[in-house]
Amino acid sequence: MAKEDPFYVVGQVFVRAAMEWNQVINFLEDEIRQYLDTPQQNIPNALDQLRHQISFIDRTVSTLNQHTDLIRNQSNLGWPQCTSTLLRGKMKSFRKILLQDYAALATRCRSLSQRAETGSGTLLRELQAEELAKSIEKTNKVNYVTMLAYVFVPISLATGIFGMNVDEITDSGPPIWYAVAVSAGLLALAGLTAFWFEISGALKSAFSNAWKWLSPSR
């Protein structure tokens, strides 16, 4: 067969190459499985590796398609063909098996690429959820500090006013309840400012319910 059809020798190379590609795909599958099961803290590195693997798989599919085209179109290259009907049948069966093998390898690669893309999307959503949780936690901490400011700033302002070295304040010495009243007023103003949207929403809801209750159509 090798004497009558040189593609038989080339075909043996393709057989060996298919076996090597199968081992490479097995290795990629194991790696992708590990990256998809990566711990939370290693997700960014796993995403980078998955993108690299997807790119490599795409190049592999392109190479497999080129080999498939060469196997399918080898009769158009002008090489000698087997003269015996029996040998031509064997070569035809040989090419058919090669095409099936390379088609199966390409199918495995596409399935593996889709799995890697789906898994990377899941890891990306997990990473975004983690970042969102951290952002919310930071926002809550800032809100706590802001609430403390709403309490201490009015009190500091009131004590600063009544602690100034001014004749109108230091000569007669205003009663302590003046400072308490001013502090309470400033605290109320600060609270009104801090919770204005909640208060206005509650007032609107209360007025709306009262209007419905007092409406003549009731």
C-alpha cells in the first residue's frame, strides 16, 4: 500500500498525531477541571488560565480542521493511487477512520471550550459577587462613621459655642440647659437631615393613606 499510495505513509503520521492530540486534550481537560474547582481566593488566576486554555483549544481546533481538509482532499494532490480494487477499498476505509478520529477530536475540543467558557462565566460572577459584598461592607462602615458624625458634630458645635471666651457668654454664665437645648436642637436638625428621605417618604405615605381614608368615595 505504501508503494502504490504514498498517502498511506502520511496517514500513519496522522494516526500518531491524533494519538498525541488525544493526550493533549486529556491534559487540558484535567487542568480545566482543576481551575473550575479553584478556591475563592484563587479565582482571578483561574480566570486568566481558563482564557489561555480557551485560546489554545481554539488554535487546536483550527489545526485539526486543517489536518481534516488535507486527509479529505489528498486525492486532489496528484499523488499516485492504488491500482488494485482491494487496496483502494482499504485506503478508502483508512481515510474514513482518520476523518472520524479527527472529527471526534475536534468535537471534544469544542465541548471542552464551551465547558471552560461556561465555567469562567460562573467564576466571574462569583468574583463579582465577592467584590460587591466587599463594597457593601465598606459602604456600611462609612455609613457608621457618618452616623457618628451626625451625633458628635452638633454636640461639638454647641460646646464650642458656649466654651468661647466671649463677654456675653462668660460674664453672666448662661444656664447649662441653654447648652443642652442648643445641642438637642442641633441633634434634631442633624437627624432630620440624615433621615430626610425616610421621613419624607413616611410622611407622604401617611398623608396618602389619610387622604384615601377621608376621601368621599370611601
